[in-house]
Amino acid sequence: MEPISLRAASRVWLRIGLLSFGGPAGQIALMHGELVDRRRWISDARFLHALSFCTLLPGPEAMQLATYVGFLMHRLPGALVAGGLFVLPGALVMLALSALYGAFHRSFLVEALFLGLKAAVVALVVHAVARVAKRALKGPVHWAVAGASFVALLAFQVPYPAVVLATGLLGAVLGARAAGQGGAAAAATAVPTLIDAMEARGELAHARPSWRRTVATFAVGLALWALPLLGVAWALGPESLWAKEARLFSEAAVVTFGGAYAVLGFIAHQVVELGWLSPQQMVDGLGLAETTPGPLILVLEFVGFLSAHQHPGGLSPFGAGALGAAVTLWATFVPCFLWILAGAPWVEALRGNVRLRGALGLITAAVVGVIAQLSLWFALHTLFAQVGERALGPVRLPWPELATVQWPAAVLCAVALVLVLRTRVGVGWVLAGCSAGGLAARLLAG
């Protein structure tokens, strides 16, 4: 196949960035349709291998998958363009929405719209569980790992990195068996692709592993990541909210393996415990992220903006929020490029390793349990005004106050579930319809 220029590829990456609604599941489906089916830039087997690697990484897997393919096609410039255009349109929209929310979220109209929006978000996250489970759970071992991950996170508060490490080791031990269960996904395609042609012409030398290049990439990348955040802490003080945001989101960028939903599970608990946001505001932020293109993890931009907006520390609320959003975006997304640029050559070299495929397959199964636990957390805080906790020895379970059930949200959630699971209604229509339903319910209630 003929080579594709970076300029021509940039138009495709911008198109994907503008149309990437619906969270990771929808974004990955969009990229598969554009890159594998329509344009034949990458084979199905290579795409799924890259997806498994990106799911293993901390951070948003869909954005990292775009960065990975951009890197294979056009080296460092391709990675920056593909990953950057995947994020930039949504980041600009989220900044505007966060500012509007900070100014008007206590108004009757906004509260009414968010009643329905949150109900739709619950349905969309449940739909994500179903879609990811269908792709990832290929046998009884995968189902068992997903169930064990859900229970460990929900009932025992096991740290997510520990779950990832345990499932990865188990997958490596089982090796060929786990890889065999995912064999259909790993099967090579006979359709020639652009990247296959580049490989045949010897144009993928940059995708071959090199310790020297890896060390240099890490050194430069870590400096670019850390120095601006350290500058913020130096200028505003190490105990300022923005310095704390830099530390929290940098930690999230390192420890939250398993994609966007894993990051959300970690951050949601942290910011609520710190008192920066309420659980309801976290759900509101996820609702806003569902309405924008780009990675679902842009909800963290909302968290960074609103936390600083509510605690401006002498700055104007908007200025404080904008700085919080900038700190959050830098801490969250710069490492994503680093992981891909340093790791992709090594993963490409190990595409035939059955133990690695087994480990990646089981880690993907564990992520299903993570998303299921997150969907339950959001559902409880959407459907009930008060959610407590019940403890029995080491087991600690979230426990809703049944008398505080919010019936309009429950009805709208049920309608949204039917729409996303049983019909082909688009995400935008589901969000708009539920928002209108929330407004109608509040008006009827006076």
C-alpha cells in the first residue's frame, strides 16, 4: 500500500477526535472502524494486541491506542498528533462546560437537567460493562477473574494495582491456556494493511526496541512531565490546592492501570474523601464528560477545575479553575505519551509471546470487574440521596438508605438502560432525552 503523509493522517485523527463520543468502548469501536475496516492502516490482530497493552497501562486506553498507531505510522510527530488531536477538542469543550457548571450548577434548570443526565450516565457505564465483557471474557477463567476483581474492589477495598499485579502473574503462569481462550482475537488477518507494508519495506525501525532509546525517552519525558508541575508547587506553595492536584493526578497517572474507568474509580474516592467534591458532583462531571468528544478521562479536567473554582485561594474563581484544569491535563496526559513512546517498541517485539498475551488477556478481564464496581458506585449515588456503609469483619459494603430513593432518577435510568441495551439510539439522543426527562420531572414536582 502507498504511504500516508502525516498531514493526511492528521485529518483522520482530527475526525476521530471530534467524533469520539461514548466513552472508551465507543471510541475504540470508532477507531477500529476507521483504522482497521475502512482505511486498512493496521491489522485486526495488531490493533487488538496494541489495545491489550494500552488497557494494561495507567491512563486512558483509547487515547493511548491512537498514540500507539500514530507512533507506528509517523514516529514521534505521529504519536503527538494522534494523541493530541484525540484530546484537544474535548478538552476545550470541557473547560467551557466546567466554567458554566461552576457558575450555575445551583440553579433549578441545571439541577433538573443533571437529574436526567446522571441517570443516563449510569446506563452508559452499564452498557460499557456489557460491551467490554463481551470482547474480553472468552472463557471460565476470564469470568472468574472478572468476578474476583469486582469482589476484591467492592467488598475488601483491595488496591487496584494489587489486582492488576495478581491477575498479570496468573496470566503469565497460565500462559498458553489464557492465550488460547483469546485466540480468536489474536488470529492474524490475511488482508494487507499499511503498517504491514511499511514493515515489509523496512520502515518500522523506530518500532524496534533499544535500551539506549528507551532510557533517553524516559529521561526527557519525565523532565517534561515533572518540571512544570514542580514550578507550580514552587510558585504557589507545596500546600496549595494546585500543588496537591499535581501530586494526586500524577499519582493517578502512575498507579491507575486499566484505562479510563480504573482512573475514575481511583479519583472518585480520593476527591470525595479529601472533601474537594461531593459524590453527586463527581457523577455530574462524568455526565459532562459523556457529552463531549475525547477521552472519558476528561472528567478529571472537570475535577481539577471545580475543586480550584470552589477553593480559589485568593485568585478569581475562573482563574483558579483554569489553572486547576491546566495542571490536571498536564499531569494526566503527558505520561500517556511517555508510556507509549517508551513501551510500544518492546510490545511490538513481543507480539508472538503467548505468556504476555495470557497476562494481557487476564488483566483485561480484571478491568471488567473494575468497570462493574464503578457502575455500582455511580448507580448508588445517583439513585439514592444517602449512601452509607455496612461492615462485617474485613468486608465493607456500600449501603444505600432505601427511604432516600430518587424515583425520577430510577425511572429515567431504567428507560436509558432499555435504549442503550435494546435499541440503536445514539449516545447523544439518550443524554438529551434523559436531560429533558429530568427537567420535566422537576417541573411536575414543582
